[in-house]
Amino acid sequence: MSVTAAKGFEAGGSVCGIKAGGAPDLAIVTTASRQPVAAAGVFTLNLASAAPVQVSRRHLGDGVASAVVLSSGNANAATGEQGRADALRMAELTAAGLGCATGDVLVCSTGLIGYPMPMAALESGIPALAADLNGAGAAAEAILTTDTVRKEAVAPVGDTAAVVGGMAKGAAMLMPAMATMLAVLTTDAAVDPVTLQLALARAVDDTFNQLCVDACTSTNDTVLALAGGASGVSIDDRAGAHALTDALTETCGSLAEQMARDAEGATKLARVTVCGARSDAEAHMAARTVARSQLVQCSLNGEDPYWGRILSELGVSGAVFDPEAVEIAYNGIVSCRNGIAAPHDAEALRKAMAGREVVIACDLGNGSGRAAVIFTDLSCAYIDENRGTS
């Protein structure tokens, strides 16, 4: 399960010197031929987007790329013109080391905001890594920040010989749109850039955009996809496009769930499902409002099935419904029916809340719209991790 599961790609990771303590902090993913292939990207909606995001958007203008260089430990965000020059220099160094064009290199960074990039470390680290790519596992390890495990996934493209592989990082500031995250996906299917961009956008919307940990949207969020065609499978009709979208969605979905499981300080992996809304859009609004509620997250951490907080958040979500028609259940145990407390097995509910995973199902009773969001509890450990600069 890796970003090189797709044929025709190479990757590696190394210790560059950005992070204190000698942890891996530099990664490269590249086509084996070093030639540009179809590429696509989805980026943060934060207006204060980081320099690497700005450079990658520009380099993706022609819809192709040969490589991605990723650094961790410094976000290169809120760094002005110097930050953009440093991100471009990372692309130049990577291009020189791999033998491709600077404009075909995409750049990702993650870490602390507002600090200049330690370019001396990158000036030596990028050429060394480009000359000795040591595998996808090392690359996936090198992009982590507060993550505790690397995140990798692979999925087949329908019943063809092509696959999608990917790696990601993300453990906090996870909130639609996207998360505090970087992800690189590759496929050995052949597809044009426009179709790849549409497929990636749909996959991200159904996965990373349905993930919430702390309701914060990062400056650096980036999901990139490269399609090389080495499998000989061509995506040239509607059925093929659907198969590729499904494979990208499966890969992104796995990576998103891995992020939630590894979220900072989390003790619960929660899913809130909303049905009975007037539309899917209203169901999404309701689900996201519940997921980003600190009161709901604290209740989960305390293993307290306090459905009143759920009902209250639904009521301010913007979805239109009759509060006295709502039903709320935790792991299938209904605790609220018709907007009031429902008789239930308290011991069964207690055991359900003590588990690692909790599903909160909300039926608004006002239509066929439905949605689901993955989120986590809010713990003291999360506060300890983020009460200082992190």
C-alpha cells in the first residue's frame, strides 16, 4: 500500500535537517522516466495560502508534472515574497537533481507557520535525496509532523490492471474543506488532465472534505494526483472515468479515515450520519455542524450520550426541520425520538459509548437528503499538544 503501487513511479524520503532531533523531513515522488505526465491538484480554500500552494497552482497550469517535493517541519506560510522564492528554489533543486523541468515540479510543505524556510538544509538535502530515492515507505514517513504512523493506501481501477496508490499526512487542523493535510496520489492509468482533475475533485469532496477534527482549515492543504499510463489502461470513456473516480475515492477515503484514527489526542473515531433532510446540501450542513461542535466532541471524550447537544447543534446548522420529528441514535441505540428522550437500554448504551468507534445517526424527518462526516472527540491530550506553538 504505497504511492509507488502504480507502475512508473519512484519515491524516497530522508533526513534533511528541517526538524530538530534528526527525524525524516524531506520526500520526493517522481515519474520513473522523469517525464511529465497528466497531473491534477486540489488546494486549501484558506486565503492565507502558503507559498508552496501558490507555486504548485502556477506549475499545474499546463496540467502536467514530473515530480512532487515535500518537506515537513516548516509550512513556509506567511513568509511573503521570500517564501515564494524559497518554494520555487525547492522546485529548481528537485528538477536539477532529477533531470526534469522546474515548471514540472510541484511543491508541498507542512509544519510551523510564519517561520523562514531553512534553505541551507534543503540546498544539500534535495540533491542528495534526488540522487538516492529509497522507497515509498521512507517518503510516507518523511512527510509526517505530529502524526504517529504513516498513512498509505492503494485501490484498483475497476477490473483493469491499473491501480491508484497514495500517501498522506494529517493529524490536526482537520476541517472541510480538506484538512491540515498533504496527500500525493499516483495511478498507472492513462488519462487526460481535465478528466483527472474532475475525478480528483469529486474524490476529495466525498472523503477529505467530509473529515473534521478541530474545525480549523490549514494554509497548506494539498492533494495532488499524477497519472502516468504505465499499466497500458486508458481512461477514455464515461465508464473508465467512473472507475478512476471510484479508485481515487477509495484511496482518499482510506487515507482520510487513517488521519481520523491518528488525530492528535483522539480517543474516539466518530461518524455522524444525517438522513431525512430536505436535500443532501442541508444534510451536509447539519452533519458538519454536529461534527465541529466542541460540546459534542467533549461529550464523546467523556463517553456521555448527551443527545441534547446533538439536537441543539442540528437546530443551528441551517437545515430546516421540525425539532419534534427528530430521532437520534448512538451506535443504533435510539436515545431521542420525536425530539424528546426515548426509553432505551442504558447499560447497552454505556457499553456502546465505551468503544473506540461511535456512530451518531440523526434523522430529521423532513426529506430524502443524507450525508456523513467523520470526526473525533476532543481530549486533554489535544489541548496539551496545541496550547503552545505547534
